[in-house]
Amino acid sequence: MKQKGNVKDLTQLAHEVLLRYDIVPDRLKIIQNNGLKTLWKFTYNNETKCLKRLKHSKEKSLFRVNSQIHVYNKGGKVAKVYLNIGHEPITEYNGQLFVLYEWIEGRDLNFSKPSDLCIALEGLGSFHVYSKGYKAAENVEISSKLGRWPDQYESMKKRMLKWKEEAKQNSNKGPYNTYLKHIDSIIEIADLALNNLEQSSYDKLTNTELQESCLCHQDYGEGNVILSGKDLYVIDLDGVTYDLPIRDLRKIIGKRMEKRGEWNKETIEKILKCYEKSNKLTPEEKELLKIDLLFPHWFFATVKNLFKKNKSVSSGKISAIAKLEKSKLNVLKKMF
């Protein structure tokens, strides 16, 4: 639903919403206007704040906003959430939802720079630690991936096999023919990950109360972490979910390997060393990280654009990601 609006209308909207906080802002400006999601930055009483219009339902948004309040109250480095005059974290106005945050001044981190990446990883570990103990209220829509990995792996595998049949019908086209050349070996990797997961301690580690788990950010990367002085702040918690901490690590490691164009044992070990400065992983968690890295998530994500989203994907890109997936086997065998 597009609701961009013009600058004058959005400025007026922000002023009206901020009256619910008993605030008349100074120097208010729009810093993001992407569909329903909108951000305003302003000053008030010599403090800089950020008003955000949310794109999710109230039930989903309450889970995320309350989790941020939990992390903040425990001492974690996230932006403070200000309550409105009704002592509520989310303000409803004209059928839309808004949250008022502290504005964090600082610089974005460059994950391609080793020192910045290490700072970000240590901050991620801290976020995971401080997020534990969050008990969602009864009136929210809880997001959890705990215990769901086997079903997710199976679902992705079945979709890739289904796409194999679709590719056979279009084998005269380059990308589909390339898919057929690689899919059998990719399915073998998926089966290996599934078998290892079945024999692992996954069930034991995920058979726990939700509040005993940490929260995963799910989109932890450049733009969502800010270095303010010596403190690393985590922002944009719109996608947080209960899960094992290695979910976030798998995504970061995979992205670094994609950028390198190869799997590298030393790089992975450096990533874990930085992360474990603030959150030590158990041997069982490291084994599950290896299994999650083993599953061909990146091949699936690439070909999904072709089969599910009807986007153009070149044969070269499919071959490159397949080669990257196959190259990790020897590297991961030597780890942990």
C-alpha cells in the first residue's frame, strides 16, 4: 500500500502525531519515505528524536517494539523508545501506527573493513545476550523460528526439486539449463545438511521456553548498526525473532563468503573470535552453525528470483553461486 504523500502533508502528519507525546518539534524533516514506512527526524528541548511510521500490524509491531524496550531496560545498546501521553509505546493515529525513538548520532560501519566488522560482531553478541529473558505479552503476534529448521530445510529442498521439473520444461533457455546442470549436486548438499541436523543436538537446544532464547535481528548488516563514540548501537529491530544466535551469524558469514567469491576457513574463524568476545558459543551451537552454513541457502535465494519472483537471473550467476556452495564442503569439514 503506497502512502508516500507530499512533504507538506507528511510534515503536518508528524506534528499531529507528536501532540500525542505533548511535543511541538523544532526543525522537523523527513529522512525516509518508502511506502508506508516513514521516518522523521527532529529536535525538542535540545534533544534529537526520531518518529517512525510502521508498516506492520499492531500485533506484530508490539512484539518488536516491546523487545526493544526489554533490551534497553537490561542495558543493551538500542535506541530508547518514548511512551506517549497514554503511557503506550505505539501511537495509533488515523489508522496508522507510530513509534518515537531516541536518535543515535554516530557513523555506519563498513563490514568490508575488518576492524569495523569485528566491532559489529562483538555488538551482535552483546545484543543476543541482552535480548534473553524477553517474555512477549499475550496481545502480540509472536515471531519464532525455534525448532523450525528441519521443516524449513525440507520446504526449500522440495521447492528446488519442483523447480527442477519446471526447468526441464524450459531447458532450451540458458538459466534453466544451467539450473539443471547443478541442481542434483545442490540437493546432495541439502540432504547432507538435513541428515546432520537430524543427528545433532538441535532438538535439545530448541526445546526451551521462548524467553530463555535470544532474539535474532535477521537483518544485521550495514545500515542497521551505528558506532556512537565507543558504543555500538543496534537499530531497526523490525524483523526480530526468537531463535538460536547462530541464525544471525550464518547470514553474516554467508554474505562475507559471497563477497569473497570463495569459502575461507580463516575468515570464518576471525568472525567467530570477534563474536565470542561478548557471547561464547557452546560446541553444540558451533556444530549447528556448521550445519546451517552447509545448507545451500545462497543457491536457493539466487534461483528463487528466477522461479518464484520471475526476475532475470543469468546462467553465469547461477553457475557462480553453485560453485560457491560446492566449494564450502572441504572448508566446513575442517571446522569446529
